[in-house]
Amino acid sequence: MNQINNEDKELIALFNGELSDLKDNLLTMFTMVKDALTEAIHSLVKQDQELAQKVIDGDEKIDQMELDIEEQCLQLIVMKHPVSKKLRIITGGMKAISDLERVADRAANIARAGQYLASKPMVKPLIDIPRMADITISMLKDSLDAYFRGNVELAVSVWNRDKLVDQINQQVFRELLTFMLEDPHTISRGIYLVFIADNLERIGDHAGNLAERVVYIVNGERMKTKIDPNNRKLES
């Protein structure tokens, strides 16, 4: 792989020029998705059914945003006849909105689970699940930032951060399994919390998908193993 560049000047120029509208729309969609996930977690912690319903109802707007940006990308391909890096940027944007839409779906899943748990005592204090949410939101933000700037180093850090989310998810599962084995009355609530943690783990995967594409956009190479900023291979 080529030496890691902190930022890609050509890519930055494109997003500040002819692809600025695409950048603005992607940022708008990201903000909608980030707010949905944040509110879904808040509705769970506060046991707020109305806030959870707001997240569920708002998912349709995000679905429409995905369709609008996809159409914009297709028009750019038809009108601009992009090649090489510019084509990879536009197709990368189409894949990015797909991941963002799926994140929104998972936020709605969390909100629905939160509605079920809203009227019931929690199995355990909610510490690790909100922590997972904070990490995945930061991963999404950084992966999109890496995409706009062509920052391979930042993209790699996102992909490698996904391992921490996986570890927390496994920890949550083990702790909840212990509660459920000790008290069968907690099984249904525990299963819903496992479901929520699993959705957050999958959101981390979606952030990692976008981060992986940044490497391809900048270098034209597929990233099959994780690397650190010093270009050393890490465990996949």
C-alpha cells in the first residue's frame, strides 16, 4: 500500500468545488442519523416512549434522503462522466448513504426496544450501552470526515476502533446472560438489551465500511487487513 497521506488535496478540492452539494447533503443526512441514534439511546436511558416514537417516525425522512442523494450521485455520473478517483468518490458516496440509512434503521430498532423497556425496571444500570453508542457515533463522524478529507490515517483509526465496540458488546452479553441465568424473570428484558447492544455493534460495522472505502478512494487499493498509521499490519 502507498504511504499513508494525512489528507488528499485533490479530494478536498473536489468537495469544496463541484461536489460541494453532495458534501452538504451527506452532512445533512449524517446529522439526521446521528440525532436519531442519540435520541434512541436517550429514550432508552430516560425510559421516554414519546422520544422513542419520534425516532421511529423520523426514519421515513432518512429513507427519502437516501433516495434523493442516490439520484444526485447518478446524475453526477451521467453528466460528468467521472473516471478514476472522482468516480470512486461518487460511488463511495452512494455506498455511504446506504450505510447511513441502515444505521437509522438500527436506531429505530433501538427505539422500539426502548419502548418495550420503558415501563419495566432495568436489569442493570445502563453504562456500557450508552458508552457503545458514544463510540459508534464518533466512529461515524470520523469516517465521514475521513471521506471528505481523504484522510487515510483517520479512516484506519475508525476501522481499528471497531474492535473496542465488539469487546464491549461481548462484555454486555456475558453480564446480561449471568443476570438471566440467576433470575428467569429478567430474561425478556435481558434479551431486549442484548438486541440493543447487537444493533450498536452493527452500527460500528457500518462506520468501518465507510472508513474502508476511504482507503480505496484515495489509493485505489482494497483494505483487507487493518493497519496502523505507521503502515504496520494489525489483526483483522
